[in-house]
Amino acid sequence: MTRLSPPVSARMRNAQPTALRIETPPPARRLVVVSNRVASDAPGSKGAAGGLAVAVLAALRNSGGIWFGWSGDVSAAPPLAPQLVQGDRFVYATLDLARQDYEQYYNGFANRVLWPLFHYRPGLMDFQRSDFAGYMRVNRQFAAHLAPLLRPSDIIWVHDYHLIPLGDELRRLGVAQPLGFFLHTPFPAAEVFRALPVHAKLVRALCAYDLVGFQTEGDLDGFCDYLTHFANVDNARHGNLLAFGRKLRAAAFPIGIDVEAIADQAAQSVGSRQMRRLHDSLRDRSLMIGVDRLDYSKGLQPRFKAFERLLEMFPETRGRVTFMQIAPPTRSDVPEYTQIRRSLETAAGHINGRFAEFDWMPLRYLNKSFNQRTLCGFLRAARTGLVTPMRDGMNLVAKEYVAAQDAGDPGVLVLSCFAGAARELSDALLVNPFDTDGVAEAMHDALAMPLGERQERWQSMMAVLRRNDITAWRENFVQALAGAAAER
């Protein structure tokens, strides 16, 4: 990759508009993606690869454009302009954050206020006005650095709760291009959202976009209910809205995965060194697996309790099943996450101390990361996939578990009814993670399910995944954004 010199922003500012001849086709619309972090393969970036990265990279390589976001670095003296690096048909534009901005915007308001609130945990909020000021300041900085890079024909797609005010800040700078926003987390019920002292400011900022997208119809309902009951919007219904003097659209766009890529990686992992080690260590025992970030929203502590209850209620499972929980650490600067890690370590030690035998350890708790191919192999090897968050916007691990399965002998997904994925994967064993005995019984049912039923459930879920894969999600949103902007 080569660095751009001079910056594309300078060329854009100096360019003079030209009239189009009738026979000349309009210029292709670039896609400008804005997210808190950019893809991990961007030079200098510390972003994580995942479903969003796959979707965004494919879109940008198709249309050209810019991927704009935080570099992941905290600097004593951040550069006065974004670092521009040429990628494959598009440009990475990244900014460092100052230490105060990182603490207030990222650790403070985004992750200690919006994250717990949006996951229905308002009691964990630590709202400080200084953090909200930092959150707004960083969004203004992002807007100021992004605006000079834009072309009149661009489509701008902003992602997630870190950047809710960005659209409004861009409008203040005169940006008139189509602006879309997609929330990857849940959007809470209106009464829960009102626990946020600055709720009205954030909703008004959301209404600066032409299109606001959510993971599920339930999230969309929460947004529309708020507009109806607390923003005096008379026509707050699904589809076209008129709020704060602006027309916009709001809709659900459940995010998908690259189904065939996951299936291929899982199949290729068969026979690998890691998989041989795993099979040898299991010694023909059934594997149950969980793969989650170390986060209180993922329901890991209740999941450990449900597994302990499984061993209590069904003694025949002892010595015949192994539960492997992979939970890479995250947000180590936030105190709540340190407490979760300690709690899980204690719970794992308790379960193993109570039930382990000299040749069998019931629970393997791995506080580390694995590459995507290895994870796909682990998912394929598991007779039961445990995805039991207390609340989740979608949860792509649920979809990846299904896609990774062997069609001839698929495993069973145990899925929380509070994950967005439950609205699509209705053939999973749906559970309430607050019901410990119920989750334990579902684990037992999954282990005992006959092959014919497992195959029927798997085939039904795979049809859903293929119909709404990551490409369909991206194209549906971009098309809806172009339509919403045209109506405006």
C-alpha cells in the first residue's frame, strides 16, 4: 500500500465543478463508511476483523470510497489531519485520539453509559457531563476531518453508538449528501432510554440522518415509540418519518454473515493440528462451546450456572460432556470487565473442583483469542453451541455456529430469546437466560437430539442465513439509503 501525496482532500477542495453533457453518464457514487475503528488490515490500525469488516471491505472494493475512523492509537499530540492510505480501490482515513478524548468519548460515555443502557442495564451507567462533552467533541472532530474528503455524489454510512451525533455535526457543516446510520447494538424500550439524561439530544441527532437502521423490529419499535411519546412526532411509524423538521426513514436490517466463507473455513479445518489436538483431548466426549467477548451482556455467569445445573440435574452427563468457553478479554480499562473476569475464573474453578475427575475436566475456560479458521473448526466440532446473552443486537456467533456445521451430522444451537438472531433462527432451541433450569434442560435436549431432527433444524436455519447473508444486508441498506435521500 502507498500513502497518498498530496492528500485527496486538497484535490477535492481545489476541483472546479463541470457541467455534464447529456450523453455522459453520472459519476459512480462512492461509499464513505465511518465507524469507530477501521479494519485490522489498514496500516496503523488496531481495529478488529469481524462481520462489519467483511461487509464494508466488500462494498468499498466494489464502489470505491473511504473508510474513516479512529486508528486505535492514543497520542499525546494527535495529527492535525487524518492519515490517508490507499487501499484496494478505496482510501483508509484514520485519526488518533488524545488521551482525554479516549477516556471521555470511548471509555466514558460510549462504553460506560451507552453500552450498558442499550443492553438494558441502566443501573451500570456512570453518566458524567464531562464524558458527554468529550463524546460530542470527538464527533465534531470526526465531522470536521471527514467533510473536506467528501464528494457531492458520495453516500455516507455511519456505524454504531459511538457516532450517533456525527450526522448532525456533518449537517451543521453543510454536508447535504445521503447520510445513513446503522446501530449494531439493541435500541432499548422508550422508558429505558429515558434514563439517559441527554436522551433528547441523541434522538434529535439521529433524526439528522436520511436512514436509521436497526437490527430487529423490536429495536425499531423502541425508536418509534420514543418519537411518538416523548418527541411529539405524530407520524412515528415504520417507514417514512417527519421529525424535528426533517424527513427520514427508519427500518430493520438484520445483519448477516458470509455463509459460504464460514462453511469453507470450517471444512478446511478438519484434520488440522489444532483439531486433532481437540479431538484427542475430548476422547469421544460431546463438546459444548461458547465463543463470546468478555462482557456482562453475554450472559457468561448465568451460562456457567446453567452448565453446573446440567451436571446436577442429569448425572449421566458427567464425564460425557465437556463445555469449552472462549472469552477473549476486552475493554480492560473499564472496571466492570475486570470484575467479570474474576467472577468467571472463580465460577470455573468451583465447577471443576466440584465435578472433575482425574481424567475429565468439565469446563475449559479460555481467556484468549483464536484465528477465524481455528474458531470455525471448534464450532464445527461442537455438538452444542451455547449463545445465551442477556441482551444482544444480533450475535453473529449464533449464525457462524450454524454455518460451520457438518450437513451430515450438524450440532444444535441453544440460543437466547434476547439475541437479535433469535428472530431469524427460530429453529434453534430458544431459551430465557434468566431461567437457569430451563437453559440446563435445553442443553440436555441438545445433547440428546436425534440426527433427523438436528438435520431438519439445521437445514431450515441455513436457508435463512443464505437468504439474508452479509451481501444482502449491505445492498439492502445502501439501496434504502439512496431511496430515502432521493425522497428527501
